[in-house]
Amino acid sequence: MANSPLLSRPGAVAGSGIDEGVAAHYGELNKEQRQLHDGTAVADLSHFEVVTLRGEDRLSWLNTLSSQAVDKLRPGTSTQTLLLTVQGRIEFDIRVLAGEDTLWLLLEPGQAEELVAFLTRMRFMMRVEITNVSEDYALLGACAPQPTLATHPVWVDPWPGVTEGGYAYSAPEHPGAERPWFLYVVPRDELQTAVGALPLAGMLAVEALRIAAWRPRFGMDTDEKTIPHELDLTRTAVHLDKGCYKGQETVARVHNIGRPPRRLVFLQLDGSMHTLPALGSEVRIGEKVVGTLTSVASHFEAGPIGLALVKRNIDPESDVEVVDEQEHYAAKQETIVSPDAGQIAGRFTGFLRTPR
């Protein structure tokens, strides 16, 4: 996909890796974060991808494939769903927005073509039209409703709420509740006009606020083995009482009689280092490797922060080190997914499940 036209804005510095094609920042990192946090700036997410589903069977058909109940979505409502392997591992993480006659599927960069191929194989005789419209539509992100974008479809992130049929593997006190996340679907050729005079924040600002909200990101905090329980995605992307779908057996087994092998933790990193560790750096207790750094950013208030996937049974009170090829970074853990997550134990430690 071509670079965003918003990269021509003054001060724009292009992103890299998964965020190639949009701005990492516009020259004022802390200011951008504050404005995004306060709801006065928007973020260019035009490298994200968009797939649409049309046709009479779009809701009931997607419901048979997905981890979330989507068959009764009303126009204007939003949810999150996962498509899993037979082993319950995450293949696709999808933000779903219901329109009058369309389902908008909003995806991380690089997912649309593969998703369309998968859905086409699974369509059979169903009345569904599957289209990759990423060349025609772009996304703008914000931490508050934007009146100037009100005419465009908007996905509202359910995180960190517990949706119907969901279950929270983290404690009720959750920093993600401080700032909701809105994604506006804008025709790509109207992107510059839609932004207008609104201040812009780059992906470094988006990532810092996401990490501070404990929000996992597909392609960053996932790998080929990740199951929903490890990331607390049973909150918003899994309905534990819905009908059959691929991977359901693993989801139910881990939730009811097992425990996830790994768990997501928040890390407050040593701020005296003046650098950030590389993604993929080892997380250690002493000389023992206990996990991997999956996300990292510099937050305008909290300083250097990160997310890591660690072994389930490590002591949540232990100080850890993040070790890359250059440096050792001291870090303190904050529990996101409890070591007791899963089995019956989680039901008696203050974690939440929505009532039926």
C-alpha cells in the first residue's frame, strides 16, 4: 500500500516495521501524546486494512467462524472477535463494526489479503460478498469522539470492558478504562480533508497510550502460539457461551480446567537508561529467561513502559531485567493476567465474568 498522504505534513517522520507507511511522529512526541490522550488530536492509521462483508448471511455466517457472538449485531454497534486455529491459537484479530447493510472488518496491517482468502474458502453457498477495500478506505484513531468526523462510520473499542459472555483475567481496576479508543472509517481520497486542522499524533504516541492501557496488539504481543487467555482477550473478543467455532474446545478447556502457559504483564522500565530495549529482548529473573518483551514505548507521564509475555508461574512480585544485546534494563512487573487465571481458582479471586 502507498505511503499515507499525511506523511507530507510538516515534521512528519515515517514509521517502520509494522507501522511503515504512516508517521512515527510529527516532531513533538510528548505534545502529540498529550493531545491524543486529551482527545484533541487524531492518529493516522491508514496503514491498517479494511474488509467488508455484505449479503443476507453475513452475520450468521461470521458467527459460525468467530470466537465472539456477532449474529445479533445492530447497525452502529462494535465488537472484537478472533479467528482461531483448531488448537485455539490466534490467527486473526478483527475489529467488527456493523453498518446498515455492511460489516466492516478492521485489521492490523498485512492481514486483509489472507483474511479474504480464508473467508472465501469458508463461504460455500452462503449469501456473503467479501471485499478487501483497503485501497478505498483508511482509519483515523482518537481517544474521544471527533465532531468533525461524525458523518463517518466509527468503531468504539470495547476494551477494557467485559462484553456479554466474556471473562476478565485481570483485576477490575484497569487503566484502559481511562481513555476509550475510536476508529473512524474514512474514504482514502478524503483523508486530508477529514483531518483538516485537527492536530496529528504519530504511531509512537498511539503505542505509548496502548501499552499504558494494557491493550495487546496483534503482530506485536502475539506469536504463532498465542491463545486468547494469555492476553486477557477473553474480556472483549470471546463469548464463552456461544455455539461451536474452530478453537472453541481449547478455549473452554483452558478456561474451565486448565491454565494458560504464559501471561501478559506490564513493565515499568528503568528510566535512567535514556534508551529503550529492543522488541524481542529477553525478560530475565537472575540468569533465568522467563519471557519476551513484546511492546515498548516512552510514555509522556510514566516514562519507559512495556508489555511482555512471561511464563505463567513466575512470581508477580519479582523484579525482572529486560536484556537486549546492548544493555540490561531493570523493570518492575504489574500483573495483567493473573498467575491463577483459568481453572476454578480465577472465579474466587475477584476476577469478573458477565452475568448471563
